Amino acid sequence: MTTPSTNVLIRPGRIEDVETIHAALLRLGAHTGAHQEITSTPEDLRTYGFGEKPAFSTLIAEVAGEFAGLCLHFPIFSTWMGRPGVYVQDLYVEDRFRGRRIGERLLRRVARECRNDGGAYLRLSVDSDNETAKAFYERLGIAWSSYEQVQKIVGDAFFAFADAPDDEEPR
């Protein structure tokens, strides 16, 4: 193995990277045992990440011109802190490039870009049974939040909720 950080290029994702980004997300889903949860398509990524109003940004890590990993992220805001931050949706490093601190470098780059834009924090979620990822984030100082729990509503339940009429009277 080469030295941990030698010859790693980190650059913004480009529209021509969409197929590679999507393939990496599929591998991430398979790695976490949640491949059946991934319903996005390359066209979704093209539209929502590289269209008129991008919903996310991506950093790509390359080693000698070869895809090594990615970090997909987007801006968030804390009303309590009064500061912007960044939410890391997906962090992925190809198996053959693990142990070279590529994931750490991607996260540091995202944090640096956020800080340069006035940001003060980074958030992410970890699959509850992914002990390796939890240990990785803890090692970097990205700690588990004991006072929060992620809640979500998706799919048909989301659409029904969004389309339900507003009640005139409080419940």
C-alpha cells in the first residue's frame, strides 16, 4: 500500500460524474445492507444535483485519476446557533482505497468549505448498526448526539401528509 494521503486529488463533482456517483451510492447501499432502499437514478442526481437549483454538492476523491470516493453534502442552518452548517448525506470510499484517510480528507474539505462560508457545524447520520462507521466518526471527533433522534416520513406516507387538507380547528 502507498502512503496514506499520497496522490489523492479532491475536486468538486461534475455532471459527467453522475454515473460514477450513482454507482458508488449503490455500492454504499450494498455495503450497509440497504441496497433495496436506493430508488434514485442517475437522472435524479443529474436533475437535483446539477440542474438549475442544485439540492446538493459532491466532492470526488481520485487516486491517480481513478475514482476513490465521494462526499455528498448540502447546506443547513441552525436557528439555535444562528449559523449555517453542512449536512453530509453520503460518505463513501472504495474498498481498495480504505486506510488512506480519504474519508477523513473528504470530511475535512467539506468542513473547511462550510467554515469559509460562515458555517460552524457539520451533521450526519450513521446507520445504527454500522459500528465501523461510528468508530470512524468518533475517532475524528464527530460525536453521537445523545439529545436528538432522527424522525422521517417517506414515500406514500409523505405524499399523503403533504396533500392532506389543513384543519381549521386545532386538534
